[in-house]
Amino acid sequence: MEALLLAAGLGTRLKPLTDDKPKALVEIAGQTLLERNINRLISFGIKHITINIHHFADKIEAFVLNRQWDAEIVFSDERDMLLDTGGAIKHAAPLFSESDNILVHNVDILSDIDFRTLEQVHKTNNNLATLAVSERITDRQLTVDSTNRLRGWVNLRSGETIGTPPDTPGVRLLAFSGIAIIQRRFADLLPEASHPYPIIPEYLRIADKKQIGIYEHRASDWLDVGKPESLAKAEAFLNEHTL
């Protein structure tokens, strides 16, 4: 398994902290989100990491290149255009090594998710992609059927729905955690990265014909630190979890 660490975002939710640096270099308890996530990926034996860059790309490159890592780290350059998650995966695909599976991970996520178990579930179920999910209160939810296959998405605030509606018998609502494993060939099914596009509609489009599954984890083992209110919780989260 190798990894794609998504670090290109503008970090608008973290302003003014991101006025002079990318969100990847925001520090939690004296260590940047980028460093924490790189080291955690390496702790699971991941030896090849691709990082996509756009906002303050030079600062991310300098941070990585000025340190020693027990992994090969390469950059997927989005300086010309921020591609959103779907476009980012497609654009980065030529940089992937020969691993069968790619762990796609948002840089502003802290979690105690066991990536080995996630990969085992992915392999056992022969999923083309496996999304980490949990039961959380959020406006945007995935609909999942009784076989743990992805079926739809809903914005509970606006009522917008893609795929299977949330009131369909036999489906559950679960929140996506910004972490997934994809097979290498998944990227071949994505549109060209000539424009930015989100990944959830692509997961749902592909799920009509291919198996897109889930890995359900405890909500307490996960924290989105892309929002200022979450930063205040981050140190306590780190004290409670082995990261």
C-alpha cells in the first residue's frame, strides 16, 4: 500500500492561520499536520507517499525536502489549477508506484484508524474503493445498503440527493471521513484532470457498476481539524489517542 496525501487546499476555514501558510503546515502541539500525517503513514509501513500541492506549494516542498523521511515522497503539482479531490487523484495517478492499493488521506484529518485493518477489509471484500465512514452528525451523509456498499449521498440541509435517497428502506446514513483506499485502476475510470471536480459524485457513478464499499470506524477515533473550533480540541484528541 502507498498513499496520496491531499494537501493542496486553500484552507479558507482556518483563516487567518492560512493567510501566510498552507493548512498542512498549521501546527498542533508543536508539530505540523503534514508531519503528523506523514509519520503516521510511515508507521504503517507505507514507503511511497504522493503529496498534492497548490496553496503555498513552495513552503510544503521546502518543509518536506529539508527533512529526512523513511519513505519516498513525491509531489503532484497543482500550482496551475486546484483540482479538487477527484481531479487530484487523476492528476497524481502517474506518480503512483507499483502498489495495488492507494490510501487517499486528507491532510487536515487526525485519526486513530488502523490502516492495516482498513486495507484488509478492502481486500477481503474485493472493493474497487473502500471509504472510511462513521456515524456522525453532519449535513452531508452517504447512503449505504445492508451489504455495506455505497449507494448514494444527501445534503440534509439543502435536500440535494445523488443516487439512493436516504428514506429508502434498508439503507443507513454514514458520514465520509476523508480517508479511503482505492485500487490503482480506479484512477483509470475518472475523467481527465483538465478541470477540478469532487470525488463523491465519481464514487457514486462508478458504484453503479463496480463495488465501492465502506469501512466503519468509531466517530471518537477521528477529528477534522480543518475548522478553528476543531483546533481547540486537537491537543486533547492527541492525548487520548495513539497517533
